[in-house]
Amino acid sequence: MHTCPACGHSSAPAVHLNTAGDLPPVDCPLLISVNGELFRARRTGFIEGRDRQMEYETPDGEKLLGRFEWTYP
């Protein structure tokens, strides 16, 4: 995240995001896009089929279920 020294506004720099259909690696630090906001997370396990939802966990232990655009931090 970038913080403007003048006003304190935070914004994420432009990053390339992989599509939600691309499977990210398991147990690897990631940035996932949820409603346009980037969150640090890791994918918790393998799925049985490519059409299944994936579980992610944030550093504070919150679980997110779904398919999200992602990139490496």
C-alpha cells in the first residue's frame, strides 16, 4: 500500500492480478482482491475439482471462501 504524505490517503499500486479461475498455490503468501480491495491471505488446502470454491485465511485468522483474483505480494 502507498500512503500519500500530504493527506494520508492509502492506495494500492497498480498490480497484475491473475484471474479467479487460475488456481493459486496452497500455503503460499498471496494478495487476493475482494470487492476491489487487496488482502493478504493464503490458500489453506487443495480442492477436489476446478469448479469448487477455495478457502483462504488472512493473517488474523479470518476465513474467506470463494474464488478471487490474486497475485504474489
